Amino acid sequence: MSDTPQLPAVSREWHLVSRPVGWPEPGDFDLVEAEIGQPGEGQVLVRNQYVSVDPYMRGRMSDAKSYVAPFELGKAMQGGAVGEVVASNAEGISAGDHVLHFFGWREYAVVDAKNAVKVDPEAAPLSAYLGVLGMTGLTAYAGLLRTAAFKEGDSVFVSGAAGAVGSQVGQIARLKGASRVIGSAGSDEKVRLLVEEYGFDAAFNYKNGPVGKQLREAAPDGVDVYFDNVGGDHLEAAIGSLNRDGRIAVCGMISVYNNTEPAPGPRNLARLIQTRGRIEGFLVGDHYDLQPEFVKEVGAWVRSGELKYRETVVEGIEQNLEAFLGVLRGANTGKMIVKL
């Protein structure tokens, strides 16, 4: 094992102490100090430099049965993180390497080397591996190209389009030859960003009027693909504008994550019969076979400047919770990142 450099005695980490009902409250969480462990056989000790907060984490705070185990009460929460290896007891990873792993919400983490992926800080900024070249980027890529079966000439509608996933979906569709790309967002400033920087053909602020009406105005010829990050009235509107053989990829439904009562479903599902439309949910974890292709294609677009991305960065582990709550409120433009 490599010599461990002089480290602080403790690492700060966020624990879930009670399961939120409705909107999470600060009292549901606690920032605690924990002793920094040493890497055992096949493990590395990582000093996290950037950690990710994402909407799906709200689901893990509940103990309802889901696709991933809930966070355990009284233990450090998890999430994407990238950092520098400060001690290694594993072949193939050395102190000084940078790795991507899943033990965020903390300053230091002991990680099994098999669960750490080496990343190159020379090829892209480290934070990019949590967003545009990371899980959110692969989510956009797989959801659009595989689940929604996008093809050249399709008209594409994306909700939550100024977020980390949505902004990438729209740009990938444009770069792949969409006939029209439409996005919705929660502020006029974000709407301008979608059109002026990300190259969307049209965008609207969903707070400015009924989503169905605004979508019909933005996409008078209907949509072939809807990438759903929001659910609720956006999903109903998309079904209403869906063309023959249209496809809907359900990535997330942030509009209902904090509901205490089940949200009503779209009232117009019968329209899928006449359009022969398809709605399919997906999880990025089922599509990691696309990772090499994704990194090669999207990495080239990022380097050339053809695909643009934004990050909202907050500083300090003590801001982790507020950053997460900000994601649920839509306070971020692009990927929300916490810099430690």
C-alpha cells in the first residue's frame, strides 16, 4: 500500500436521520464527522473533489419499494463523486490517480477498486465526469437514441430542458438531424438559454400558460419523440401532440416526487390507440453497454464545442443539502455540482 499522506483525522459526511414526508426538511438530515478509514485489500482511499446531487435521490430517501435500495438511516448517503486517490491498496490504481465512484455526500471515501473508474483530468474538467460525460449524459444518450428510438427527421420535445439531462437530449437530437427540437423550462432566462446557446428551435416557460397550448404553438406539426423529465401536465400535453408511431421515453417525473398523494395519470391515454404511440420507462443502469460509444461520440462534440453544457456549482460539503433541495426547486441550470 502506498504511504498515506497527512490527512485530517475525520471526514464530514451527510446522514439521513428521518424519512421525509412531502418536501425534505433540513431536520431530516445531519452533517456528522466520521473517522477516515484506511483502504483494505483491493480498495482505495479517495479525497472527493466534486460530488453530484440528482433528483432520483429523493426516491432513495423513502422506504417505498423501488428500483434501488433506500438510503439507510444514520449512515452516509450515496451519490456520484469524482476525486483524487490519496492511498491505494489495489492493482491498477495509484495515489494521484483520479476516479469516478458512487460514494458522494462525504469528503473522503474508501472505495472498492472494482467500483471506481479512472478518469483523465487532462481530457475534460473533473466535474464533467459527473454530468455531460457521466451518468446524466449517458442517461440522455441512451434514453433518446435507444429507448425513444430517435431517427433523423424526428420532431423532439424535451421537458426540464435546461437541466443536466434535458439540455443534452435536445442537443444530441439536433446534432443527429432532428427536424425540430422543442424544450420547456421554468424561467424566461432558461428559455433564452435553450434557444440562443443550445440551439433548440423553440422553447417555452411552462409557468406562462397551459403546457398543452404552448406545446401546440411551438410544435404545430406535432412531435415524434417526447423525452419526459417532469410528468404531470407535460406528459399529458405530449400525448396530445404525439404523431403517428410517436415514442415517449420516461426518464423522470420531478413534478410528483414530493407529492404525499398519488398524482392523477394523463387523462388522454386513449389517444395512444389512434397514434399507435408508445410510452416506455428506462433506467440508465440498463444501458452501460453504450458507455464506450457514448464517451467517444459525445466527448468529441464537447471538445469541438458543438455540444455545450452548463454547471451550477456550489462550494463546500456543508452546502450539499441546500444544493440538493435546489435541484428539486429547479434552481440549477445544467448539472448541479458541489465542489469540496
